[in-house]
Amino acid sequence: MATVCFGAFMGQLDASIVTLIYGSLRTEFGASLAGVEWVSLAYLLTLVALLIPVGRLSDAYGRKLFYLYGFLVFTAASAACGVAGSLGMLVVFRVVQAAGAAMMQANSVALVTTSAPREKMRTALGVQAAAQALGLALGPTVGGALVSALGWRWVFGVNVPIGLVALIAGQYLLPRTRTRNPARRFDWPGLALLAMATTCGLLGVSAASGLPVPGWGIAILFVLAVGAGGAFTVRQHRTPAPLLDLALLRVRAVSSGLVGALCGYLVLFGPLVLVPLVLTGTGSSELAAGLVLTALPAGFALGATAADKLLPAALTERGRCLLGAGVCVGALAALAVLPLTTAWLPPVLVLLGLGLSTFTPANNTLIMRAIPAGSSGTGGGLVNMARGLGTALGVALVTLVLHLAARSTGLDGPRWAILVLLAVSVAAVIASGLSPRGPLPPGSRPHQRAGRDLRHGA
């Protein structure tokens, strides 16, 4: 558990630190903001495209093997990013870094769920989520200190010692994969279609948020995304060795849980973009904005570690999902009417973090309990892909709303962005309501039905 938390911590630390170096990169390489944003965008697109195929390969060849190789690739690429001589090379190294991150993230949830006792699964996933939140919370503080004292290159260099420690620990402490799901052959066309669908979709949203792309170009991106997504679905139905067995998505706990995971991370990352823009735009310093913003992941970490001790033991996973999503609705409703100042934001952001920390581990538990052990890597890849898409959409939708409001008169962009996040949190409540009620009787669990479908080639 502690070894997996190394990866969870490092991945989120890296995600939250990188946004602080845009100004330094623009100065050093003489690049535009749109060009510098590719340091994050290239990483995100690669990560989302690779999570499911890496999870499938991990189920076939071993989750520990891929997790350790992921750490090795991520650590080496981090060192390369720290010595990059141009913006183009930095973007290339970020793509390699994302490939390593995909190998870690696709297996982190699977390693936890296949190692922890069934009755402790939610607690274990809560600890893993807390490690992610801790990395997210420390990112603005650590990143600001590194950039100010040592320069932007040390933002990537900090990953190297953590990665070396995690590699040694993983070699001796991570369990070998006992249950495998052998791959007859790899679905390369399916991977290409999935990458095309996610890349075009995210590029379309980003382009609509203010990139210098004509309207017809944005429309083509969305058409390509829909077309590639449809072709991917058709291929997964017809190929004898699908990249993603769609029988898993026919299990209600899995499909509703993935929608909930996407909504949860969208609500988590939306304020991480919105709050600094609002506070710095009204005269607050970047340090003050960073300290206020830390309240959200700090609340998440606190709730993820304390929820089991504070909530009734009889409360089901579905009940925890509904409670957590309901708290998120209340917190965002408060943000929609309260002044967005340094006095009001911290307590509301802590409340939002507490709601998300109650919702996320319980939602992940529902998903992973419904997936057969031999497909845990694929399931973990699905969960993390939903998280990645939620992260991307949280950034992109907030940026899109602010961009559209700025082009109109009389519209309060931040308030409209909060209302969008509020609508997403309501969607999370609905998704939680569609999840199964309570434990299923023996012999009728969703993961067993999914396993039978997989064996019969459904």
C-alpha cells in the first residue's frame, strides 16, 4: 500500500507543479502561452490514450512488472525534462513521461484491490486517494519554492529521488500478479481509434476555449472524435481480441461508477483552475491564491483518511457515494452565492474536498468489486481514464465558460463556471443513485456475470 502511494503522490505532485512554470518557460524559450500549454496538454493526451491498453497488457503479463517499468520510464523521463534544451524537446520528454505515468496509474488501483482484504478495500482506496490529494496539495507550495529558489528545471528533478526510492521498494514489496487474463493478440487498430477519439475530443474543447483555431476546424475535431469513438465501439464488438471487452461496461456498477469518477475529478480540478484566476484577478498574490487553493486537496486528504472512523459502519458504498456527492452539491451551491474572497473560499473548499473524499473511494470500490480479478488492470485503466478525462474536462470546461463569458457583456464568468460544476455534481448524485443497492447475494455478483461474459466471448 505504501509503495503504491509513492506513485499516487508523485503523479499528482507532478500534475500540480507543472502549471507553475509556464511563466518561466515563456521567458526562457521565448514561446507563447498557447505553445507552453502543450507541456501539459501533450502529457494529458498521451496519458488518457494509453491507460486502457496498458491496463489490458498488465492483466496479461503482470501488473507489478508494468508498474515498476512505469516508474523507471517516468523517473528517466523526468530527468530528461530537467535538462531539455528547447520547448519542443521538453514536450517530447513529457510524452515519454506520460507513457511511464500510464503504466503506473493503470495498475495502482488494481494492485491495491488485488492485495487488500475485501472488507478493507474501501479503506485502502481511501489511503491511495489521500496520497494523491497530498501530492496535489503540496504541488503549489513545493513548486513555488522550487521555481523561486532553484529554477523550473528542478520541478522535474524532484521526481528523480522519489522515483528511485519507489523502484527499490516496489521490487521487494509489491505482490506478483497471481491471476492473469492472457492476451491472444493486441488490438492496435483499436488503440489508434481510441487515441484519435480522446485526442480530437480534448483538442476540440481546448480549441473552443480560446486557441486560434477557426470554427470549421473545431467542428471537424468534434466530428472526428465522434466518428473514431463509434468506430472503436464497433471494432470492440467484432474483433476476437478486443482492447476493451464491452461486457464490463454492461455491468451497472461499472458504467455508473465510471460516470461518477469522471464527474468527481471534473469537480475536483475545475476549482484548481478557477480559484487562482479569480483571486489573482482581484489583486491577491499568487502565494495567497496557492494557500487558499490548498484547502481543497487538504480537505480531500483529511476526509479520505478519517471517513471510516467518522461515518457509520453500516453505511453502504452507495450511501457513501450519495452522501459525498450531496455534500459537493451543497458546497458548490454555497460558492455560487458567496463572495469569492480569501475569507469565504477556504471553508467552502474544505467542505468540497470532504465531499469528494467521501464519494471517490466508495465509488472506486463499487467499480472494482464488480470487475473480475483477471481484468483488474483493465478496470484500473478504465477508472484512471475516467479520472483523466474528468481532469481534462475540469480544466477545459472552466476555461471555455470563462472565455465565452469574456466575449459577452454582463455575464459573470466565474459564477457561470461554478454553476457548470454544480450541474456536474448533480450528475454525480444521479450516477450514484443508479449504482446497485447494497451487497448482492452470493452467486449473483456483477463481476461473476462479467467474468462469464468474458469467458464466452461476449
